[in-house]
Amino acid sequence: MDRRKFIRNSSLGSAGLLSGSSLLSCEGETTKAAVAAESGGPIAVCTWDFANATARAWEVLNQNGSVLDAVEQGVMVEEADPENQTVGYGGRPDRDGVVSLDACIMDSEGRCGSVMALEGIVHPVSVARKVMEDTPHVILAGAGAQQFALESGFKLKDLLTEKSKNQWLEWQKTSRYNPIINIENHDTIGMLARDKNGNLAGACTTSGMAYKMRGRVGDSPVIGAGLYIDNEVGGATATGVGEEVVRTVGSFLIVELMRQGMSPQKACEEGVARIIAKNNGKLDFQIGFLALNKKGETGAFCIHPGFSYRKYDTQGHRNIPSESYLKS
């Protein structure tokens, strides 16, 4: 996975499948978030360079499948890929060598489901959907989530691959039991989609921060933080250090900003600005948002350590730095 590319966008218009294109780089090379479906056409977007995931989601939509099926099956591609060490099977473990997974899903009717700290199940997003559809609850966690998954027909699997195990053993040699939070150890996949009828859905799934404390949960399974859908307005999802997203209820914030008239791009920029402002302009973590509105317009913004950030411009207005400033 090329982590320089934050967004991979696939969309369907009357001419058929359009090739994916990078909307935003987390290295300061911003591009226009202009790739969107033609009027009324389906669209699927996701964080990072997961072209196979968006391709699968688009395939479901193209076959007149539901938008909920599209986002679920799209992110399942990455959950099952042992080479993706930030999601599902093959994910990097916690400090104790245990792989635990977080995921959530939300549909156009406002229904949602979530699992937190789930162990031994390859597809937490599917368990989250079961929570949404088959229980009176929104969230199941830990041993209870695993019990529910097994009772629902999911099978146990050892999620720790040799590659991730060996990296964990190597980390133990030099760690102070305090893993460095950087752009290499947490790349959530969040997916947003719209069907031909204009209905929206989203899913978010991750193995969380590498070498986290046992039981740590980030933003990914938290409705309103890692993911939020409002079928009247649009949807948003987040990636990066989950603690920072939770503190601002980031995805809900972005959807509300779009409700107030902001474009998806401006809303994502403002969401990042709020987080940086709460940290007094300090940036020692990565954070990014992806948004899709009802019209099919997309937006994304991502920053990480190494970026300079000027909180306000000379007139005292909140300022999102330009590309040239980010590179300075």
C-alpha cells in the first residue's frame, strides 16, 4: 500500500467504470476532489489506496445491489488481505501480541452497528452489521462481541500472521512499552457509497494502532467519530489517531458542516482545523477525513507530522494552509 495516496475513488457514470484517481495525498500534494459520479449515478470512495475495495463496492452497485452490501463487501476485501497489516487478518497486534479489531457500519435509514476489541474473527464489519440487524443494540465489545459472532455462525481464526508476529517481536526489543504514533502503523479503511437512487451508506474497519494497550479502542467503531451517515446530507469517515477524532466527534461534525452549506472539501478541512486548534497548533500525529455529500461531491483532507500549520490568517480568520505553505 502506498501511504502517500490518501483517497482512491471509483465511480460509475453513464460511460461505465471510471479509473480510480488520487484525491488527496498525505504528503502535502493536494489535488482537486473533483471525481464524482454523474448525476444520479452510483459512487464509492474509501480512504487510502485500496482500489480493490472500491472496485468490489462498485461491482455490487453496478449489479443493482444495495448500498449497504456495497460498503460491507468493499471493506471485507481488506479485512481478508493478510498483506494489509492495518485491517483485519494480518493486522498488527497490541502490546501483548493479540490482534483485536474494531468496525462499524451505518445505512441510509440511520441504523448502525459496531463491534469493539473483537478477537479471532476475520470480518468484524459483518459482525457489526449483524449487531445492527439482529439485536436491539448498537455496540457489542470484547468477549461478548466474539460470543455473538460465534452464535451467528462466524468462525474463529488466528489473526496473527508470521509477518506481523515477527514485527511485534522486533518491536519488543527496542520499545519502552510506549509505541510511537506515526503514519505507518494505523491506516483505517473507511468507505462511503451512494447508490443510483441517491441513498448513502458507510463502513469503517481497522486493527487499530499497532502495539496499543490491550483493550484500547479508537474512533473507527464509534458512530459519529470514525463514521457518520445522514441520508439527507451526506457521510464522512476518518483515519489517523482515533483519540483525536473522538474528542471532536469528527465525522458527525463534518456532516453537520455540510448540512450548513459547506462543500465536502471545506468541511474536511475545517474538521482537521478543529483538531489542530484543540492541540494548540501542535501536530505530532496524523489525521484525515473523507466526505461524500448527497450530490456525489467528494472531499478529503489529511495532515501528519512535518506539516506546518498556521491557525489563523492575518485577518484573524481560521486558516487552512495552502499547498505552498504546507511544503515550506
